[in-house]
Amino acid sequence: MPEIVVNHTMISLVCEHCGKQFERRKAEHDYRIKKGITSRVMCSMKCSGQARKDNRTIEQKRADKAAYDREHRKKPEVKAKHLERAKAFWKSDAGKAKRKARLPLHLEYCRRPEYKEKKKEYDQQYRAEKMYGSEFAEAYLTLLRLDQEIGERMSNHEIRLINDTYNKKQRRRKDYERTNSYELEDGPMGNLERD
Ligand SMILES: [Zn+2]
């Protein structure tokens, strides 16, 4: 800040707020600096007050507060407290009523195909970890997916062979005739007499 010595008692200063030039007793100026009364040079109480004033608009203040809150909520102790309160609320009567009122919306949410897909994956992971522990869950899931892949590539013929349902109708008819017929059957050991 340019200080211009006017005479042996007064100096000329420039106000940091309004930019006007003004004179101050040199002794007072030195005293202020020595005591650290003001860090910035102001011509009057009015300028000093206005310089301190919060000139943010309401929108800006809201945005700043929102930014502060976002950071504040990340603190572990604040998070824990919030979680505790949320749990208590959903267990309370008010929470139960709210949940019940929102039930149709929730069902609609669960019916969406992308939710179903996500839930299916989540459930598979959950069951795998429950059955095989976190160590082997991934191995199990890989095997499961491989199995599905093979299943999808198998033909109708192969599936019937594995499930032993090939020629099912024909075999059942023959079994029926064998037990209910009085005709003698030509077996591999020749004609066996019936009891
Ligand atoms: Zn001023």
C-alpha cells in the first residue's frame, strides 16, 4: 500500500474498500500496525463494515452450504449417527406407515427388467458366498456359468440322452406290454416261460 508522507504528523493512504485517498495521523497508523488492529487499510468505519459484509447472493450461500454439507456428511461419526437414526425411524410406527404407503411404488420398482437382472446377480453371489465362503464363491459361480453355457449349446437329443428320457414313450409302451401281455417274449436267452 503506497504511503505518502504529507508532513511530519500526517500520511496519505488509499482505502482498500472504496479506493479513496485519505489522510491519517502517522502516529495512529504506526500504532495500528504495531498492535495489529487492522490488517487492511480502511478510510472509515463504514468502509470497514462493508468490507466485512457477506456479499454472496442467496443462491451462492445455498450452494456453499450444500457443498459444506456434502463434505460434512462424509465424516465417519456423522455417517454413523445418520445410519442409527435411519434404522430407528424405519423400525418406528411412522417408518412402518411410510413403508406401507410406498409399497406399490416399491413393487413397481422390483418389476423392472434391469432390477431383476441386478437382483439375480446379487442373489447368486450371496448364495455362493453363503454356501462356499468368499474363498470358493467365485470358483463356484464360474462353474455354474460354464454349466449354463453348455446347457444352452446342447441339442434336444443330447439333453434327452442325459436325462434318460430318450424314446420314453416307446419304452413305456414296451414295459407295459411286457407286464400285461400273455405273449411270450423273445429275450436274449430265448423264450422263457412265464410264471
Ligand atoms: Zn473507504
